[in-house]
Amino acid sequence: MAEKLALPLILPNPPPPKPFFQDLHPNSAAAPPPSSPPNFAPLFHDFLHHHQHNSNSPQNPLNYPSSSSNPRPRRRIGKHRDPNKGKPWFHHRLSFQGELTFQSLLHPQFDIQNLDAELSSLFNSGNPETDFSEDFTETVASDVLGIIKALAHYKKCDLALSMFEWIKKRSDSENLINSSVVAVIISMLGKDGQVSTAASLFHSLHKDGFTMDVYAYTSLISAFASNGRYREAVMIFKKMEDEGCSPTLITYNVILNVYGKMGMPWHKIISVFDGMKSSGVSPDAYTYNTIISCCRRGSLFEEAKGIFEEMKLAGFLPDKVTYNTLLDVYGKSRRPKEAMEVLKEMEVNGFSPSIVTYNSLISAYARDGLLEEAMELKSKMLENGIKPDVFTYTTLLSGFEKAGKDESAMRVFEEMQSIGCNPNICTFNALIKMFGNRGKFKEMMKIFDDMKACGCKADVVTWNTLLAVFGQNGMDTEVSGVFREMKRSGFVAERDTFNTLISAYSRCGSFDQAMAIYKRMLEAGVAPDLSTYNAVLAALARGGLWEQSEKIFAEMMNGRCKPNQLTYSSLLHAYGNGKQIEKIHDLAEEIYSGEIEPHAVLLKTLVLVYSKSDLLQETERAFLELSRRGFSSLDITTLNSMISIYGRRQMIDKANEIVNYMNESGVTPSLTTYNSLMYMYSRSSNYERAEEILNDLVSRGRVKPDVISFNTVIYAYCRNGRMKEASRMFKKMAESGVAPDVITYNTFVGSYAADAMFVEAIDVVRYMIRQGCRPNQSTYNSIVDWYCKLNRSDEAVMFVGDLRKLDPRISKEEERRLSERLMVMR
């Protein structure tokens, strides 16, 4: 796989964006109609049946043309006629005629066809001898601004835009259209969601020779930002700087917020901040709060603390927003203790915790798996007279879901409904994830019905959750189908979607596809962030590509991106899957010694990788270290790892101790739990217990048994020569809708051959071929080997010689391999 790796060893910077001002081709051929919907798997068809299609197509970034061949002289608009310099008008008084015009335009019965007559009366209201005087022009210009701003206030966006276009056609428009008017129009369109119209208007004025000032630029940047079109906001900001237009404090605050929403690397955020200060623009409290907020992504809690201290040194007192933001940074960085310290400082300085404060704290504990502490905080909220809201309950639900405590998660949901707290889209997304990750697709689809009944529409997180769920279940067809439908429904893939796709395809075993998505992400101009690196590292880890993982990790350590516990976790998995035991030991010692913070995630990862490597002593050390360091809340994956290694070692009492702990802690057993227990008993003298566990699994209806479940029980009976019971389980397997695989058939073939029942063994081979299941090397090895072991080598020779009659599709290489094997065995 390594030689096929499509991943650059050093992740490059994203390609530079296309020039924002470039030629448009209005007469170019129309885009071809969309292709017919693809053929999805039945499950995804079911999803599409439930999903309400969004007819809005995604908005593409605008490409502006360069200047025309006969450019008009550029004029800086509104420079000397705007006393407020583009700031919002508070109480701008209209003239008498301006007030009459505004009231007419605002009247419910006003007909847009009368706009020309109405506005003409405004411009013809003065003394004919002084119509073109500077005073009259100033009055009309003030009325134009006041009316447009008032229309915007009353949500009459189309009418305000029509008025602007009417004025723009006048020969004296250059005296009437100032920066305040442009800023108001662009801001109005941005708030109304008409950001493409705002950009087209900006482009039109630019093309007509008007030189935009900082307020026009800032308005367009804000319009793009408020509509989630962050890359275009950044492009406008860069264009603004290229044209020598100096940003203001507001401009910097907006673009810093955009950088935070985009998850830009920390060094780029600080570069803007340093550039702001070096240009003589002093940060305000909002600036500092914004930069602290930028630290939410990437576990930048140390950087957030540094900005917090700088803010105080600059003379700004932190407010409730500052404390809540810093607390949330610690929460998202899985630092609940530090978050509590922020709460204490907040209260000492006279700020009472709000619902936002408690929700951030609950999130901090829930993310770290400390669910008892999270529930205690909810109780404290109630004691302080603060009622939990939908975010409180959804955070707790997600925490219990992640820990595998489905019953507790549903109790939270039921409590939420009982007090009349309506679920929002985040709640539904959490439920979709819970049912989907458990393979309960019927229940998952019901959530879409409930969403529709509650008036919630699928958002980008819903789509990303579906991608993750199908990826988790190895359903690559559904992953591709969801992504296509997501784009068709008007959602543009951003960084989180790309990150989810990389993870989803790698979980499906489609490593090349995962790397292709990563390349597409770079080509789309989306810069990788910590989550991207972690998704790529996780993909590499699944393939055991530890050398490539180390190169990516080295790049992160060189300063482009700060690694977190998930980064180290992926590195441990890469070493584990690559059989690099010594490297696991080395990294483990760094964790135990504190050189790398011994976070719960890393200790749980050590349990998992050591269990997979069948290293009992090391697994138990990591497991005990979790308890020693106070990480009392253990998730389903960690517990399953302990059951698995105890089961393989036939340490039945130890495995049952873990099962009892799960039951006492309210951890819902997963299919992996049941399969590990069945495996343990299938190799023991109490092998019939394996079927009892399978029956318990079916009767509870929590999760559906898979092919591994049935194969394990079949093996238990075959291993003990009870072929009738094994055949009964095979029939039950078919009745349950679980298709047998080559391992199922090989178990029967090997057992029959071992009992010298070669006719029956060959009948099984014949049956599996008819069912479309191709025999593998183990299938034929079992028959040939047992012939030889039973001193029936001549029959083995005959079997190999006649094999093409049994299996016409067998290759010559396989026949030659079996003949050579016979020569060795005889």
C-alpha cells in the first residue's frame, strides 16, 4: 500500500485562489443539465425518501472582470461629503420632501411601477434656480441615504436596491452615491442573504470607475462572512490591501473572526493581529475576545491563555464574553480542571455564571468522558435557578452516546422532552449518530421523520454525520451517495466535510479514495487544519503506514500545526497496525512520564493497541493507569479491549469482571462485546455458552448479530464435532438474513475433512461455489492436508487432478500451488 500512497510527504499550503477580479464570459455556453440521480444502495434510497430536498443550488464564488478597454477615470466616492465616514446613521433627519417620499415608498399599496415618478418628485422639489446648487445636492444626497437606510430597516430590500439602481443611472449619480450609501446597500443585501447580488453591485461600481473605500470593502467582507462564504471574504480582504486601502479596526475584527471560523493555522491568525498593531490600529476588547475564540479549534488553550493575559496588560478588563469564551476553549481542549479555574476567577470578578457558562463546563466534562461530573453541573445549574436548555441536554446526550451508554442517553432525551424542551437540529444529529453507529438504521431513519415533524431541516452537520456513520459501518457506496446528494441539495463541501470524508473512506478500507479526497480539498483551496491532519494520520494508521505517519507528525511539530491527544493516538495506532512494538513502548513511556500529557484518550489508546498486540501485561498497566490518574469513566471501546484480551487468554473470570462493571456503570454492550464473549466461550469447555450469548443478543434486540457472531458459534460446535448443531446454526444464520462468508464455509470444510468425511467436505465446496462464494487457499488446503494426514495421499492427488471439474474457475497458479504442497506433504 505504501508505494500507492497518494499523500505528499510534506502537506503543502493550499493553492493560491484565483484572481478575484477576472474576466467574466456572459455569453459562454450554459452549463450542462445535472446528470440523472445515481443508483444508491436500498438503505440510501430509504434516506432520500425521507429527506426533503433543498432546491437551492450552491453559490459559487464570483469572478470579477478586469477593467474595460476604455476605463472611466476613478473617483473616490464620498470622501468629502460623508461627515460620519461610513459609520451607521443614528438619527438622520429627512427633509420634508424626503419624508413624503419615504412614506409613499413604505405604503403597503405602493406600486414599484411608480418608482420613477416618486423619486423624480424628490429631485424636482427644490427651487428651479437652485436645483443644482451644492446645498440642494447635499440635501438630496442626505435624503437618498436616509431613505435607503430606512427601507433597509423595514426589510424593503428589493425596493431599496431598485432606488439605488435608479439613482445610479442619473448623470449626477457621482454626487449622490457616497460610501455610506454603498455600505448600507451591501450590508442590507448581506443581511438578506443576497450576498451574490451585493458582490455584483460592488463589481459594477468598481467596473464603472468608482474606487471603493474601506467602508465599502468592510461591508462586503462582512456580507460574505455573515453568509458563511469565508474564502471569498478573505479574497476581498486581500484585494483591499493590494489596492492600498488600509483596514480599520472593524475590518480587522471581522477578518479575524473569519479566520477563526475557517480554522486557519494559528500563525496566520497572529500574522493578521501583528499586522493590525504594526499599522497603528489598536485592538479593542472585541478583538481580544475574537482571537481567544479562534483558539477553540486546534486545542490552542495555551495560546488563548496568552492572549487573555495580553488583554489585561493592554488595560482591558475581561467581561462575561471573555470568560465564557476562554472557558469554552478549555472545554473543547478537554481541560475541565482549567475551565473550572476560569469559572472561579469569573465569579471573583463579579460575573455570575450564565447558561452559556454552564453549557461550556458541561461540554468540557462530557468531552472528557466525565459524565458524572457533567450531570452534577446540571444539578448545580438548577440549584442556581438556571434552567437547562436544548444545548445542555444535547451535550449530555452526545457524551453518553460516545461512552456507549445508550440507555442513559435516551433518559436524557426523555427528560428533555418531559420538561417541554424541544430538540433542535443538533439533538437530532446526535441521535442519528447514536443509532447509526450501532447499526440501528431503522431507528436512524425514524429520526428523519421526527426531524420533519419538528420543522427541522438537515444541515451540513447532518450530512457530515451521515458520512461518518456510513463510513463507520464500512458502507462506502452509501458514503459516495450521501456526498453526491449533499452537493445536489445545495451544500458546499467545506473543511469539516472533507475531513469527515477522509475518515469515512479510510474506515471503509478505501485508502486511495481517502487520499484523493485530501487532494481535492487542497485543489479547492481549503487549508488543512488540525482535524485534517488527524484525519489523514488516522487513515495512515489504519493501513499501518507508520513511516508516513511519522513524516506528517514531524511536519506538525515543526510549527505548522500543534499536535493534540488525537494526533498521538493515531500515531500509536499506526505503530500498532505496523507491528512496531518498540515504538509503542517508547511513546508509552513518554506518556507515563508526563513528557506527553497522559490524557485519558492516550491511556485508552494504549489499552486498545496493546490489547490488539496481545500484550497482556502492558494492556493491564495502561488500564490500571486510567484508574490511578482518576479517569473513572471508561468507554465501551476500552472495556471491549479488556474483554477481548482476557477472552483470547481464556481468563473468563477477568472478562466477566469487566462485563459486571459495564452493567453496574450503565455501559450498553456493543456487538463487539458480544462477539468477544462468544469467542472466549467457543474455545472453552463451556462452548455451548457461545450460543446462549447469541440468543441473548437476538432476544434483547439491541444490536443485530453479524457474520462474525454466527461464525463463532458454528466454529464452537464444529470444533467439538457437533456438526448437526453447526448445521442448525447455519440455517438460523440464513433465516436471520446474514450471508455466510468464506470463513463460514471453510469452518465446515475443515471440520468434515478432519473427521475423514471428504464427500461432505467436497459437497460444501460445491455448494459455496453455487452460492457465489469463491473458495480460497484455506478451503483447498484443508482437504489436501487432511488427506495426507490420514495417509490417503493418492486420493489427495486425485482430488487435485479433478479439481477443475469441481471448480472450473480455479487458476492454473492455484493448481500448481496445490501440487507443490502435495509433494511437500507426501
